[in-house]
Amino acid sequence: MAKRALIVEDDSNIAELLRLYLGKDGFEVMIAPDGGKAESMFDLFTPDVVLLDIMLPGIDGFEVCRRIRATNAAIGIIMLTARSQ
């Protein structure tokens, strides 16, 4: 069974690039464009890893991370950011 990755990224170009790389490595990939969609997709898709942008519209990446950790402490979460601080 393929590993699953959830990409939470509001920039469609970045999300698509990540999807291509992960797909090439055998991942089944879903993309959520904001924090609210990420929460609902996480519950339905049950990913093995989450690539999570910090600066998202609506619910930011830090809050999405907290909510995921509240229900699943073992999942891998990779935080992505363009922030310089």
C-alpha cells in the first residue's frame, strides 16, 4: 500500500511541485488549500505525513498542527514557510 501525504499549501504552484515530487516517490497525495480544508481532509484521508505551510488563509499552520497533534501525536508533520523569522 502506498504511503499517503497531505500537502497543506495555499500557493497552487508550490503545492503542485510538492505533489509531483512525492508522487514520483510513490506517495498518494492530497492537497488542502487552507487550514479548514486540511482538518476535514486529514480525517478522511488519514495521511502518513503532513507537509504544512505556516501562513495559510483562515486557520494558520500552527493551529492546524496543534489540532492534528491533539488527535494523532505520532504522525510526521513537516512545517513549510517562506517566513524569514
